[in-house]
Amino acid sequence: MRLIWSPTRDLLQLHARLGRALGDPLVRRWARRTQREATMPPLDFSETPECFVIRVDLPGLRKDDVEVTVAGGQLQIAGEAPASNEPDATVESLRLERFRGPFRRIVPLPRQANSAEIRATLERGVLTLEVLKTLSAGGRRIEIG
Amino acid sequence: MSQAETQPVPVEAGRIPAPGEGAADWLPPVDIGETAEGFQVVVELCGVAREDVSVGFHEGRLTVWGERRREGAAETVHYRERRSGRFLRAFRFRTPVEGDRIAASLKQGLLTLTVPKRRPRRIPLEATS
């Protein structure tokens, strides 16, 4: 039940559904993974004059549940989203809308990003990454001697 | 404020969204589990401050609503997938519940509502001798 139309999500859901319809477990697995990696968890990317800012919704995750790595100009955010209820014979699930399971998002960093200067915080289920810009980002005037 | 802190959220009896509060920009995802004792409703509310969430119970209907504010107003946005603005979800339960004993708490971006089922009242039998 979604009120807001998202073309990307609809397309990815259709894609996953097609994979299921084909009945091929490999196609199915690939489709499911593609869907997850493309859309989950949701991520924002913005910048200030000093840094790039990445925010990711990670509800219920503690800092030990998330791994942030940087390599080759790419930032990777990986972890596993826990289920609301442990699988248990005494709990009957009436609704399961929340995303759970392993996830991975990869963010290519702009060239001005200084990957040695990244600050990460996790508060109220939001992971915030601040990547400082290199000093020359604004351009530098070269004096002619 | 520590990120691991559990913040209790008041559940207001008889409270429903005011006209104008009822329209939602987005619907937070929800999990609902049922046990013999009651229902557990888990609502994803990442980045939502405790004072921006309202929970009301009125005529068997549990409603959660509020607003998620956007961070970094001065930033230049390159892409945006996270939802913001006003949200609302409402629930009815398939068995009677104890509306005045619903507990709500917010922790790590999750609002957890514990809704006890109403127990059938037992009528003590009087022995007539």
C-alpha cells in the first residue's frame, strides 16, 4: 500500500517480478539483489562548500551493525537490517513491510573528495557521512612569476 | 542525546489528527506481530524527533502521525531517496485491545507500540449452599 508513485521502484519491482515469473532461481536471486542494492536502504547525497554529505536511513541498526569502507574512490556502506521480530512460533506476523536482511550501497565519490577525512555518525537511525573536500577544490590562482 | 536511548512517547486517548494533519506526504513502513498477549507494531521513523511524533487511540483505531524534517537546508542536493514531510499510519486490530495500556517508545529510528489484548473478564462463581 503506497500512495506515492516512484517510477524507479515500480520498475525494479516489475523487474523482480519478471525474474520470479521466469522461475529461474539464478535470475530470481540476481533480480532481488539488484532491487536491494539499487534502492535499499534509501540514501541522500548533497554538498556544502566544505564537504560532501551522505545520509542513509538505517532503522534499528547500532554502529556495530554497519560497516563503512572507502577504497578506490568509492564509499561502501554494508550491513544487515534486523527483522522486527525474531522468527518465533509464538509470534504471528500480520504485516511485513520493513526491509530486512543484508544490504550494500556503493557511492562513487567526486574527485574533490578527500577520502582520508570522513566523519561518520549514527543517530536516530540515520547514518551521516561527511567527506571533506580537498583544499584545491575551489580552484587556486597560479601567480605568474 | 545518545543514539541508543529509548524515548517513551505518550499515547493520547481520544486524540486523532486535526483537520489538515491527516494528509500524509509519505507512509512509513510497518511490521505488525501478534502474540497471545497482544500486538507489536514497529514503525520506521528514521531521523524523526520525539516531539515530532504523535500517537493517539480513539474508538479502536491507533494512529501514528507527525513530521519528518529535512536536515541540511543550506546544502546543495545531488540526489535524494529518503522521504520527508508529514506522515501518517492508522491501525485497527482484529481482537479488542486495552487502549489505555498501549505503550510507545522511540529508539534508533524505530517507533515500537505494544498493544495488549483485552482479557475476557472472569465472573467469579458464587457457591450457593
